[in-house]
Amino acid sequence: MKARGTLIRRFPLTETSLVVHWCTLEGGILKTVAKGARRPKSPFAGRLDLFYRCELEIHPARGGDLHLLKDLVVERPRLGLRRNYLQTLAASYFVKLVSLVAEDGTPVPELADLLDRGLDYLDREDANAKAVRHFERQLAGFLGVAEARVEAARSIEHHFGRLPRQREELMAKWL
């Protein structure tokens, strides 16, 4: 299976392998295992980093939800997200917010597109409160939870539980 996705989380599985979560247009949030990715001469070396947008080749799992990552091509590394702490914090908030509302394995191209647009914006421009609120409004509108005269973040929080902790730190920087 081919897919396009943004790397949103990764952690060790074994001494040599990683579990990598992707937000994809085709499959929603997908969990993959990258066998041997932690080896020095791995074909994945340098290509599995947070916020990277990649074209993926995945072999679907026969049982369960942990698929096998066979290959990938980095399309957009989004290195601008690492230029300062605030950029990285805002990008992390966008990822955590999408993860909060998305169901694993359920294709919702609009969520993947919104995340890509948000991360691409932060890759080019400085993070700011207006961008964060715009992302939240777009997300609340897409989810159908936007309420008149209620801040989008509060509507999302009301329907999906506590907002990611990054939001509080972000907004404290701008108030």
C-alpha cells in the first residue's frame, strides 16, 4: 500500500526497531514498525524524524494495527519547525490536537490536509496566537463542534476532553 503522511510520533520497539505513527491522507493515523531503523547503516537512517512529510510504502498487518514500513521518500523535512522552541511547540500542539480527535486507521483526509497546511505554515512563518486559533477554528468547523460565541479550543475541549498541555504554554508566551 502506498500512502503520503506526516510523521507524528516515534518510539523504540526493540533494540533495532522503531514504532512510527503517521497522519496520512489515505489511512488516517497509521502505526508502523520500521525494522532495523535504529541500526547505524539502516536504510531509514536520517529519514524518520518528527514532522517529516513522506511518501510511504506500507505492508498492511494481517492482524492488529501495527503495519510494516517497507520504504519511504522524504518529500518535505520541514526544517523550519526546528528554528526555535516556539515553532516546535506549536507544531507539537497541532500534532497532539489532531491525534486527540482522530481515530486510528480511519481515513479522514481533511484532518491530514489541515495538519499539513498548519505545519507548512509554521515551517515558513513564525508561530503566533492567530495561527494557533485559526488552526483550532478550522478543526472545530471540520469536526462539526464549533459553537457560536465560544472559542474553538473550548468547543474541542468540551467534546474531546482536555486539550494538549502545549496550548497553555503557547498562549502564555503571547499574553
